[in-house]
Amino acid sequence: MRRSEPTFFIAPDKTRYMTSKSDAAGSPDVLVLRKGTHGTPIEQYADALSERLPDLTVELARTPAQEREAIADASFATGMTLDEDLLAVAENLEVFACAYAGTGHLPLDALADRSVAVTNASGVHGPNIGEHVLGTILYFTRRFHVAERRQRSRQWRHYQAHELKGSTVTIVGLGAIGQAVSARLEPFGIETIGVRYSPEKGGPTDEVVGFEADAFHGALARADYLVLACPLTETTRGLVDQAAFETLDPDAVIVNVARGPVVDTEALLKAIRSSWIRGAALDVTDPEPLPEDHPLWTFDNVQITPHNAGHTPYYYDRLADIVAENATRFTADGPDATLENQVLPRDE
């Protein structure tokens, strides 16, 4: 039986879109896996890479079968996720460029065992999530949720608001997102406290402390706004628990753009019901997605966005800047390349 020839659609910018098996066409320099994010077509990411890598071949696999076929020979792949089944057939994989900032969903142990270098998308989200956090803080400062409620009922009644100037904002996590939040808050005349694993490294905030209980609770006690912008780790899972809510001032607001499990949901519900805090802005929840019958939907002083802070029309462009640079370095230096945002192998 005669074997059919591989077929490709060649986009104007030279992205190679697979439409059938590709082994005869040769291994691509960069393989893009099919899953997109934020409702934006993954083709935009592949095209952005092609624009930045005119001398390399960028191939987009659009089906599970195409992914399995293409990754068998690929040495450099990028995408939102890579499960263990797909990794098992990736015999020549040397670099996986994760298109998310977080990598906890990846089979990191298996990747480490295979000596696959892993990079992430750290830095891509700084501007958009920084703006999201600033918007939610101003939302609660000027009490726009009260204005919305009175507008719906057509009530022309004044209400008391707050002023951001002179407030204290505690930012947990001083990576790209925490730094972006701090920079956007600076013009408002506030005090900032940063919380990070290595406080001796300092940061852009007025003060930096670690996660030790006394230091962390001291930062909570002074916070008018608590911004969570940290990764989910053993240290941060359940970090904001009942003890933390008891320490926070009753006029404090929590803004979570980290991961849902950083906050103990039952403790959060108790804090809201008992007026231990003024409100919460949740872009992430635990569980997620938040079930329709979950009580968090019912509070006027809880703002919920569906893990939407990360959306920006420039996501793929910013990501492609990082990944294209790494692909260029890898092409030139192979396994010895120094890669931007490398998370595996870990430094000893």
C-alpha cells in the first residue's frame, strides 16, 4: 500500500501547519503544541514565533495525533502543557518552553529524569495583572460595588468612600507580577511591604520581610490591602488561613491573583461572614472553576473574575519574545545554552 505524502499548510509568515504525518518533512526547529489560552487561537503564537525566527522552522501540531508524531523527533517544543503520555514518546526532547508562568501542572520529576530543560513565561503577565490589581484596589477604595448596586436599583444616594493615599499594601510575592503591582502603586503615595522567600535580596517595596510567622503576621497586621501574587508551593498553600484573617484589620481587602489554594476557602468564608475583612477580589478560587452554587458568589463585597487577570492581547507576543530568544540560543549552543526563565534543571 502506497504511503501518503505529508501535507502542510504554509502560512505567509512561514509557520508550518501540519495537516498529516510529517516524518518525511524533517524535524522542526520549534514545535508548537495545540492548546491555546485565554480564548486566543494558538496559531497567533506560532505566527509570532515565526516572525521572530525567520531562519528556523516553526511547526504547529493541531491534533493529538500530530503532536505525538511531531514530538517524537523534536528537540525544542513549546506549549501550555505537556503530559506524561506525550513526554513518553518525546525521545529527542531537550527543551520544553512552558507557555504559562506556573509549571506545577507539568510532570517536573519526569522531565528532570529525562534531563529536559524547562522554561516558563515569567514576566509576560506583569503589565496586565499589575493593572488588574490596581483596578480592584481602586474598586474597593472608591466602593464602586456600592455604586453599582445603587445604580441597578436607581437610587441617587451618597455613600462613604475611602482614599488610597496613606494606605499600606502588603504584596506577597515579588516576582514580575509583584514588581509590576508595586510600580503601579507608587504614584498613589502609599507604603508597601513585600513578602518573599529571601528578604535579604530586597525588592521594590518600602520594606521586605520573609515568610516566618512573626514577620508575615506583622505585615498582615499593617495591611489595608493584601495582594497575593506568589506561586503555589508547600509554603504558600493555605498561607492565608484563619489565623491570618484574625490578624488582618477588619478594614483590610484581599486581592488574590496567585492561585486559589493560597487562601483557605473555609476561613475566607468565615472571615467575610464575620466581617473580619472589608472585602475580597478573587481572580482565582479553590475550587476552580467556582461552582454555581458556591456561597462566594453571593456576597456584595466579593469581586470574582474567572481567572481573567492574565488576559492581554499581547500575551503571545511577549511570550514569543522569550521563547524565540531561547530557541536562538539553543540552536547556537545546544544543551549548553543559557536559557531565559529556566526552571529545570534547578540550581543546586
